[in-house]
Amino acid sequence: QGQVRESGGGLVQPGGSLRLSCEVSGSAVRIANMAWYRLAPGKQRELVGRIIQWRDTDYGDSVRGRCTISRDRVKNTIYLEMNDLKPEDTAVYYCLAATVWGPGTQVTVSS
């Protein structure tokens, strides 16, 4: 089934940009459907965006227009490019590959 691991989180100033990566390792299967979710303290888990059947993308209302998901099929990796980050984007970002979750990566937006 493979393992899922996110990377690229960190501290960024408001208005800044960040690119998160999600790699599926240990699996010969190329995952057709992958998604990014986030969880902030005191809030419910929220869909950030997803890529469906290799190419179609869909984004959550709170990030639409500021985020782009792309993928590298050879590397079995997807990326989340986030721009114009706001303090309310602070959360742990999780990758879901088919039915497997990664451990998450912290994104903090603060001056």
C-alpha cells in the first residue's frame, strides 16, 4: 500500500508562499486520487484541494484562487503551491493518497 509523507511546511509571513510535497513511497501502484486536508486547533478538518483521476483538480472555498495542486506521476508525488498566505491558513496539512494518510506537516503563517 505504501507510505505517505508530507514535507515543506514551516513558518511564513502573511502574504508569503509555500510549496508542500506529498510523496508515496514503497508502492508500485500510481495513486490516481490524492488530496490535501488541513486541521487547525479548534476547527474541523478541511479539504484544501484534491487531484482526481490524475488530472482534474478541486479546491476548498477558503483557498480557491490561492492554491494550485500539481503532480509528478513518475515520482508518485503531488505538490500544493500556496500563495498569499494568511494567518488563518495556519494548520497541520495532511496528504491523503487513496486511503492512506501521511503524518502531516505544520504550516504557520505569522509575522
